Amino acid sequence: MYIESPRYTERFGSVRMNHPQAVVALDSGMKSELPPYGAMGVMKVDEETIKHFENKMAIVIPIKDEKLKLFEGVISGVPHDCMIITVSNSQIEKIDRFRMEGDALNQICRYTSREALIIHQKDPAISEALAEAGYEDLLGEDGLVRDGKCAAMMIGMLMAKVAGKEYVGFVDADNYFPGAILEYVRNYAAGFSMAKSDYSMVRILWRYKPKLSAGLYFKKWGRVSEVTNKYMNSLISSKIGFETEVVRTGNAGEHAISMKLAETLPYAAGYAVEPQELISIFENFGGILPTRDRKAMEQGVDIFQIETRNPHLHEEKGDEHLKGMLLSALSTIYHSPLCDQDLKQAILSELTSQSIIKEGEEPPPLHITPAPKKMDIKKFVAAIKEDFNSYSALQ
Ligand code: GDD
């Protein structure tokens, strides 16, 4: 593919956050000349490089009661060399949607001879392995894995670790365009190929997110992301003393992380997960608060924001859902030790003016699961090993 070279990088302690880079062309051909690195502000990421990273990557698909047709499309878009890990919280009683998802995955994997795992979030074998490894934070009061997208992502991440993958990427199961999924994963690979550090993250910025309102309108910014990005940028600006607009992917559900970085980050429950990842990176590696991750501090953390060619079309879940998402996102900033009084006040005003909280209320604290490196991964692997093959979609 051809992609804009990283042009401007905002530095915040050891964090190198790159301004968005647009995909210029989805393919760069076998024969086309490789322009000198950065020539004309555009670089070529060749197929071999993309495949190299895809082979080391697991793609985690969290799913909860989505339309099966959409899920099938999403699976079909994940590049062949990536391992697919589906983590489902779909219903089993009455209609066994989990079984239907397994059947769909099995069919595609059989036809195309590829690797995939499918796990139910509430599988007792998973919660037992987590308890064995001392990682009870991911469990609810019933002793099973908590509900929510974040918990699903974390299970997927741990299974990717067990499978020996070096990168883990996430795509939602409710995307209408298989071709967009293919592009997201290729963009993850392109981002990782540009990283100087073993600690890196790639976040997807959609070129357009079309809305249906008297025809198709190609909207650029989502209501939640616009506000999240504004306050994330205010947080960075208040620390570096210069106004910045570098953050454009505060809520990016589609993103990927190198396993080394993924292991060092704490994760916030539900839809706070993506903004909290950025906040945790700023807290851990921004040079303001103390860090114990000396290696990451020395190498630095590379964050890439890649703007797709494909528009993003997914299921819309209504206003209340969006309000909840915005509250979660702004809570991550509000409760960060990096957030000063002025910014806290601005966040409160934003949330009250949007009638998300009442006057005098504060955003509720978030449930944060400590970094996976705090668990005894060897014990987790030992406990899950026996069941590992039973998660194969080809079973
Ligand atoms: N396993 C599992 N468990 N999956 C879940 C759960 C759960 O409890 N809850 C939601 N999911 C799955 C959905 O089925 C979907 O595939 C994905 O997680 C995203 O959930 P949605 O509810 O569809 O989120 P959204 O589309 O409103 O928001 C997405 O985009 C935002 C950025 O605009 C999400 O990816 C957000 O996290 C993201 O911030």
C-alpha cells in the first residue's frame, strides 16, 4: 500500500504520538518502484512486509448477539495469515447464538484452511484459569468473567499470548463491509512496520462514517469521538504547555497493540477501554508520573493513527448508548492523576450541558483491571493448555 509518511510527531515523555497518516492507495503492486523512504511525503509498505506482520498477529473479534451475516462478513475480511480469536458473550439459552457463531466460523475456516479460536466469555474453564493465575480482577461476583467488551478483549489478548502471537488487533463484529476489515488489519501491519520500538499501538481513524438521513451522508466525525478527542488533547496540552490536536482516535474501537505494550497496560471496563489505553500510556510513559517499565521508557512508545480509505458502516445502537460511551470516555480523563482542576471543571460542564450527569454529580469511577503482566501467565497457560484445542473453530 501507499501511505503518508509520519510527518509530525508529538512527544510526551517517552510517548511518540504521530499525527494521522492517510492511506493513499490500498495496493502498491509488485513491480512499482520503491520510492526513497519518505519521498514526496508518501511511503510504500510492500506486501511482504504486510504479510510478515499479519503472520504474527491475532485478530480478536468481541461479539454479543450481533447479526450473523455481519459476523460472517467480518471473518471473511480478516487476512488469511492472522489468527482469528472470537470472544463471544452471546446468548446460549433459548436460541444458541454462540453455537451459530461457532458454526459460521467453522465453515469459513474449513473452506479456507485457516486457524481460528472461539471462546465464550462465560466459559468456567477461562475463569478458573484466571483465578489460578491470580487475575481475579477480571471476574465478577458470580466468579465468571465480567460482562463487557473490555473483558472480551482481554480474554482474546491472553489467548493470543498463549498462541505465541506478537501483536493483537481488534475489530468489531457488527461491521457491514468485509473490505473495511481487510483494510484495518493491513493498516495495523503497516503501522507496526513503521514502529521503532517494541512497544507500539496502531489506531484506526475512519475517513468517513456514513449516516442515513434523507440519503447517504458521508460524515467525518462521530459525536462521541469529537468530544473525547477534544478533552484528550486538552490533557496533553496542559502538560506540554503547547496546544495540540494530535489525538484523533480517542475512542478507536479498531486498533492493535504489540503484545509487549499490551501486557504493561491496565484496562478500563466496557467502552472506556480504548480511551483508557491512551490515558494509561500517558500516565505510564509520559514522564510526569513514576513508571516501573524501564524497558518501555527507554525504547519509547510509538502510536500511529492511520486514516482508512474505506468508510466505516456499523450497527447504530442509539442515543443512550452514545451518551454512556461518552461518559465512560470522559471519566478516563477526569479520574486520571494527570487531569488538573480546570480540565475537570470543563469535563463536568460538558457532561452536564449534554444532560449526561446532573449538576453537582461527578463521573462515576471506572473499574480498572491491572496490567496482564501482574498475573502469573505461566499458571494461566498451564491451566488453559488442556482446553486450548477445544476452542479451535475446526473442532
Ligand atoms: N464478547 C463481548 N462481550 N462482546 C461485546 C460485549 C460483551 O459484553 N459488548 C459488546 N460487544 C461487542 C459487540 O458485539 C461489537 O462487536 C463490539 O463489541 C462493539 O460493541 P458495540 O456495542 O457495537 O459498540 P459501538 O459500535 O457502539 O462502539 C464501537 O466503536 C466505538 C468507537 O466509535 C466500540 O468498538 C467502542 O468500543 C468504540 O469506542
